[in-house]
Amino acid sequence: MPTETITIVLPWYGAETAGGAEAQARQLVQSLREAGVAVEVWATDARDARAPLAAFYPRGLDEVDGVPVRRFPANLGAAQQWTKQYGFEHPIPEYNLLQSLTGSDALLQAVAAERDQRRWVFFLYAYPTSFWGAQIVGERGYLVPCLHDEPYAYNSTTRTLLRSVRRVLANSVGEQQLICRLADLPSDRVPVVGEGIELHWRGDGAHFRREHNLTGPLIFFTGRRDHSKNFPLLLAYFEEYLARREPRATLLAGGPGPLDLPPALQSAVVDLGFQSQQAKHDAYAAADIFCMPGLLESFSIVVMEAWLQGTPVLVHGDCPVTVAHCRQANGGLWFRSYRQFEACLDRLLDDRATARQLGSQGQAWVRRECRWEDVAQRFIAAVFEE
Amino acid sequence: MSTLNVDELMREIEAAAAQAGAEPQFPQLAMQQLLPALREYHAVEPRPPLIGRTRYERLWVRINQLLRRIAAHAVEPAVAQQNESNAAVLDALEQLLRADAGLRAVVTAQRSARVTTPQEERNAH
């Protein structure tokens, strides 16, 4: 077992911290600890992206889930010192963007002071903690970028960051391909470590249908109900589908935030709002199809959770990550147009044997690939392999 | 049981979609996409906050404050006019989206009343 301490660096970390990457980091840290690896977390004292700079956690040494966490004061961007020391040959808007995000000068000073004593793993590609941290530690640095195909990914700072570290750890094959393409890196510098999910959940679909008084086919979506998850497209396509077919299916919309439904969908969409984990897994189990039309996914936990309950998924064909998952698992279909969306729904709702088999193939794949213990072993191999 | 290959299934799906006729248009999606940015930026702030952490930045803030005071008579009326115009555009877009949603509800109800099966729809084309 490696004796060197792995130090995870990210802008926010803690029990009250929201965010997909932050939750992923917390579970990974826990799995590494259980695997017997010495691990520490360094973060700012702010809570999360909702209040990115305000002090929330105590500064200094703390402990989360039995793991030491060192917190530093948060500030915008990074001090001039790093620009002078490492240079910054990128367009001014990219500098301004970097300076507008949560960083910590004190954290970076501490990284510089202990540079050669640890292995550093930076989470989230856009932040000053990762960009400058990676410049400071060089070959001792690793990056979990949680990258997706969005405009920031094409910034020259992103390319520099991806090329500065020893290895970039991808969450999925789709993300690996994107990283290799953007940074012109060979695939062996971008190992797919993946993500795990909690595999113990058992959804009760019949209970969910009884509780909500639902019969007939159900299509389930959960996540932010806005453009970031391409949810308006799902609503528009579903409305069109209802117009072209008998009102044969109900759309279940779970997730935080208000749901602004057009009049045509008032009776065909059930607003589940924010759900408990058990209620969410009951909904996956009850659904005939789980639909995730988002384009900017770097892993998509919800797709894995749907498969865990044996439900086939429908994703957007322009999201390389979720399409790659569907291909690997043989557990779902994808659409690039309304006509394909309609053909997918017709097939999955009319041919129940095919839908069931896709769901169970997805379930078998998730049980095989998404165990946190295995993710921790892949992570350890990626960080300690010379 | 043999593995069901999704690439093979997708070939069938794509063939069915290609035979299904012309792709419907969704103009509401383009309009909806404009809303978040318009809602966030429709009111332009003529005096955004100036922050100076270092001595050099604080000096720069003082110079900016002075320049703003000198230029205020020319800038602020124009900003007020622009804000009025932006508010009108936002209001128009919201009304348009509401009217479009209402109209689509009527159309959806009428079309659902004469439902076709996938096979009937393919035959119609």
C-alpha cells in the first residue's frame, strides 16, 4: 500500500457543501481511507458555489468523515505572485475569468511550501486552486477535471492545465476522449478512473405508483429543471409527442427549483420536486424510461441510478459521455431530433421485452463498474503508477 | 439470453425516424433560451462596484470614481433609456412565450383528439 499522502485540493468541501464534483470527492476520499491510503483534503473556508467566498467552515484543521481537512481563507482569483512566477500567456478575458472565481492565496502558499512532500490531486478544472496549484506542483500533480463540452473547455488555460499535470483522471470514456482531443494528450495520460454510486438502494416502483396514484407508462427525469440539463427540450418534445400520439405517458419531473409548465402539459407532467434518496429510487423503479437530455455531463450519476433499478435510459445523442455509457452498458438509446425521440419512445413503450432487457443490461453494468472500492483501486493505480 | 446491442437498435430507430416525415419546428426553445440572460442583464447598472484590495487597486478605484463623476451627465441618461428599452424587450418576449404556450395547448388538444398510431402516421407519409 502506498505510504505517501494524497492531498485532494478543491474550492469547497464539507458536510454542508452541495455540488456533484464535491460529493464525488467526498465519496472518493472515504473509499481511499477505507482502502488504507493516507488522504487529506485542502479547501477554502467557504461552503459551496451558492456562497463562493463567504467564510462558512472554521479555518485551520478540521475533520470530515474521519479524514483531516485543512481549510484556508477564500479569495477571488490568485495573487499577482503566481502570474509573475509562472507567467500567463493567455488572452486577457481568460485571466479575468480565472480571477473572478473562488481561489485561496493562503492555500496556494501552503501547496508551494509542501510541494515535494505529497501527491496532489486537484478537482474541477476551471478554478484558480487547480490552475495555479498544478503550475506549482508540476509532475507531482493529478487532475480530476470533471470536464464537459462547454465553451470554457476550449480556453487555452484549460489546455495548459490539462498538460501541466502528470495524469488527468477521467470520469468516463466520453470525458477521456474529450480531454485527449482538447489537450492533444495520449490516452495513457488520461486513465478512466470512473465514479461510483451507492449500490445498496432498492426502489419500490409499485409503492411509488400507489402513492402518486399513477397508472400507465412513466418517463422520469430528475435534475436541475433548466437549460443546463436541456430540460426545456424534453418538455417541448414530450408536448409534441402527446399531440401526435394518444396521451399515453406521464412525465415525472424531479429536482429542485420551480417548474414552469406550458398549459398543454399541466395534466401530463407530475412535479415531484426535491426528493429523498429512497423516493428517488422508488421513482426510478416505477419508471418505464429514464430520460436525461443534458449535453454537458461528465459522468451522469442519475443515469447510473436509473440502471441500478433496471430502468432503460434515453439520452441526447450530442452528449458523448452519456452516449458512451449507453454503448458500453448496452442499456439505453439516444436521440438527436424529435423524430428520433418519438421513435425511441415508441420502441421502448411498445416493445416491453426490449425495454426490460436494456434495463437489466444497464443494471448488470452498473453493478460491475460503479463499485466505490474498485474506483478507489483505479484511482490509487493512476496516482501511484510510475 | 444474448446481449441486445444498442448500436443495432439505433440503426432501426434512425431508419424509423427517417421515414416518419419532416422534423417539426420548436421556435419556443430558441425564445426560451434568450430569457435567462435577458432576465439577468436587462437592468444595466451605470455604477458597478469598484473593489480595490492593494494600494495600487485602491488608487485605480479613486481615479475611476472621479472619471465616473465627470462622465455621469452623458452616461447615466443613456443607461436609463437602454434599461427602459431592455425592460420592454423582456416584457414582449415573456408575453410572446405565454401566447405561444396557450396556442400550442389548443393545438395539442385538437391534434390529440385525432390520434394516429405510429403505423398510421408512416402510412400517411
